[in-house]
Amino acid sequence: MSELSLEQIESRLRASAAALPYPPTPDVAGAVRSRLAPSRRPTRMATRVTWATVIALATLAVLLTVPQVRAGLLEVLQVGAIRIFLVPPTATPTATLPPLTPGATRLPTGTSPPTATQLPALLDMAGETTLAGAQSLAGFTIRLPSYPTGLGPPDRVFVQEMGGALVVLVWLDPDHPERVRLSLHEFGPDSYAGEKFEPKVIAQSTVHSQPAVWTEGPYLMQLRSGDMDIRRLIEGHVLIWQEYGITLRVETDASLEEAVKIAESVR
């Protein structure tokens, strides 16, 4: 093919191309900018969060240098669903603490003599049912103690809803039916009812070689009126421990050694 014919072909191709209806050129640069812009915003936010975390940690570090603040943050003891907010140790205990089991540890605080509570404390509590009814409502297997010998099934049973199920089992004194002999509280994993503030007695022990806490003081209960009340069924002591994801609290006017025997008999 001659050089002249090539020039003619090129000229015709250019003319044909100019006459074709091309679509508009897409805004590639704008699309790229719009995609990149959102990715920059989270980066700035992440930077702010990082700096906020650094500031919070620095503030906490400064606060921990203050003895009063450090003590307030550290004096919280948790056993399962129950949190115990401790009081500062007193220089002179007001009474003699009950005997501890071998290997138990005691923190220096005061105590008061235990006394059984009158039955009217139970009369306005919400959720009374039978043991079978409680088992169908609890969402977990209710466990019962076999000690003391001849204890038998509970005389009164309650199920209360506090974020999770709270089962309260009550045994009455056979010689004084108007008095509570023993109570066992069983908390579901999500229950929010287990908080104790400033207990007068606090000691550490074990149940089946697992950590347990020996304390006293009232606790949160639901009433038939729908109100909440801070009360106790026995003006005595409470042993708290956890097994199989369930938090248990046995309330008794017996010694810590007896309370551990009751706890370890729970099946």
C-alpha cells in the first residue's frame, strides 16, 4: 500500500471517529475523592478516642496515687453475682468475731450478736410459691442442703425477678415456728440483687475449696406492693459462694464452721 493511500485512510478514520456519539466522560477523580473522604473521618474519630483513652488512663493513674481514692476503688469484693463494698477497717472492733474455719482469713471490722427474725418479715415478700413452682420459674436447678440432719424441704419458697431469678428458700424453727431458722438464696447468673454495702463483718473462707465470704447485713428484696426493701430474714451472718454459675447465700445464726457445713451439704 502506497504512502498516499495511508494518509487518506487515516484522514477518513479521524472523520468517522469525530462523528461517533461518545458518552460523557465519567468523573473518576470526584468518585475517588468521595470514597476516600469517609475513610478519613473515622480515622479522625479513632484518633479522638485514642487520646480520650490516654487521658482517662492518665487521670486514673493520678487518682490511684491518692490513698483514699485507691482504697475506695480496691475495696470491692465480688463472689458470683454478689458485690460487697467494704468499709475501711476500724481500729477497735466492737465485738469478738465468730470462729473461723482452718485457713480462713479475717478483715478487722466489728460485729453484732445474731438473733432470729420474727416471721412477719416474710409476710409481705413477693413471689411466694411452692418448691415445684420455683423450679419451673428459676431457669436453673434449685439445690437444697442436707445439713443439719433432718432439715427436710423448705417451709416457705419465694421466686423474685431481679434481672435474673432469685430463689429464696426458708426453714422455720420447729420449736419456735414464728422464727426463721435458716434461709438459702440462689441467684441466677443475670440477677442484679446481690449487692451489699458496708457490711459490719467480713471474713474469707472456702466452700469445697472455692472462695467464700462470711459477712452480715441486709439485702434487697421485693415486696408484694411492688416496692423494694432492704431487709434480712435473720439478724445473723451470711455465707456467700458460687457453684456451677449459680451464686448461693446461706443465712444463719450459727457459727461460720456450721455455715460451711450447710453450704457443703447443698446438692
